[in-house]
Amino acid sequence: MDKVTSFQYFIFVFIASVGVLQLIAAGTGLKGILFFKRKALDYLFSFLAIGGSFYWFFQWHNRIDTVMRQTGLEGAQQFLYFCMATFAALVFTLIGSSLLKVRGKGQPKGNRQGLDALKEMSYFVAVKHSFRSKGDK
Amino acid sequence: MTNVDEKVLLWINSLVGKSAALDRIMIWLANDYFILAIISLILLALWFVGGDMAQRESYHRAIIVAAISMGSACGFVLAANNLYHHDAPFKTMPELMDTVNSIFYPIVDPSFPSNTSAVTFAAAASLWQKSHKIGALMLIPAILMPFAKVYAAVYWPSDVVAGAILGVLTAYFIKWIMPNPLFELVANLIFKVLRKICLA
């Protein structure tokens, strides 16, 4: 019988994490890392990503009653692959959202720092602004 | 104690097969990945919560404590496995094997203390110290997953209670040893870098 593989777990966490990041960004107003201009689309994307990843990982071919009925990934492996997949999801979100916002929103507004900067500008612009503002001082 | 353990386990386990819906819920809750993925995704989401930088940093510290506590709890469980050992319920009572197979699968690791409850309670107790509201929310999956494993006769109730105590103690221990100059130095440096690259 097949087992749950580390690759499958990685893909599951990656897609679910992208969904969670979009959901939380839409909820907390971090507009800079949203994929869509309309919040409703972001919420829809989040629910599809989270729901779809859970459905695929657990229910596709009834995996919860077949491949998951034996030892798969150990706790330490789950932790390792979760961290890797979450990091990949974060990088994907930051790059993807910045590329989608490459037109418009070019100039930084306000003087927010850290995560707060992402409420007004894309990630690339925010990082550029963050390093420039240090140089200005 | 053993008698009480057995009575509680058999009472909970007697519910298997009575309701298809309840069995289905327990299959999901006992699953190796489902609850742990939900807890980890909540921790990820909490990283971005907080009205201002100071509030956010307190969440970040709680998440770091939770992650370290979950990992340390696993280590303490391994150490405890070597100090005391008793067989899982389905090994002591082979007649329970059918219920084990209908909900979960026969585990090969030692059952005392429960690794599952140690990890889930470590996460809940870490967040409880930051916010009782979030801690209480995390307590729901922390209780449900080990309960589902008792339902499936994979763990004794005492395994779960011992795991929970170990998880809570680990979370408070980690929180207690954290405020030292070396940790503050490293943490402040990491937060400074993360703020510079707009991730904290």
C-alpha cells in the first residue's frame, strides 16, 4: 500500500499556506501581498486553496481511509517539511504579489516600517523603501 | 489506577460503531496530519496578527515559544519512553484490534506518555500565556486529537493525561528560561532583520 510521501505533504502545506497568507492579508489589510485587487476574490482564492489542499491531501481517492492508515511521516519530518513548505509559500506570495503589482503603486506612501509597510505598498517596493530610508538618515 | 484507566478506555471505546458520523469525525481527529496541520497553520496566521509593532512582536515571541515547546515536548516524550514503558491498549487487549483498525492503525511507538497530547498541549499552553482567548481556542484541537486516539484504543487515558501534563510543563519551562540576556540578544537581532525586510 502507498504511504504519504514527504513531497505530497510539502505540496499540501504549500498550497494551504498560500491560502492562509492570502486570507490573513485580506483580513488584516496587508494589501501589498494580496494577489487580487478585489478582497472578495482574495477570500475566494483563500477558501479554494485551503479547502482544495485539504480535500486533495485527505480525501482524494479516499486517502484518509487507505494510505493514512499506517505510519507515514514522523513528527520531526512533518515539522521539517512544514517549515520548508511554509517558507516556500511565503516567498511565492511575496514575489507573486509584487510582480502582480509591478504596474501602479510604484511610489511608497507614508513612512510605515516592518510588516505595516505592506499595508500600503508591494513587498519589493517596501523592502527598497526600507533600505533607502536607512541610507537617507 | 490501571483499573480506572481500563474502565474509562473501555467506556469511551464502546462508542465505536454506534454512530457512523461519530466514527467518521474520530477518523479525521485521530489522523496523523489533520489537527497538527491546523495548529501549525493557525501559528502561521498569528505571525501576521497585531495592531502595532509591539503587539505583533509579543505574538511573534509566543509563536517562537510554541514552536520550541512543541519540539522540546517531543524530546521529553522520547526521554520518558526510556524511563517507563507500558503496552498500548490494543496490545493488552487484542480484542480491541478491530476498533483500532476501523478508526486509526496500530501504533508501533510506545504509548506512554502520549506524543500527540504532549505536542498539542505544548502549543496550546504556550499561546495561553500570551492570550487566554487564543490559548482556549487551541485547547479544542489539543483535547480532541488525543481523545480520538483513546476512542480508537491507541492510547490509554493515562497516556493522554501524562502527555498533556508534560506538554503544559514544557511550555511553561520554555517560557521561564526564555528571558535571559543571550536569548534577548539573538531575538532582538532576528526581529531587527525581519523588520528591515518587512516580515515582522
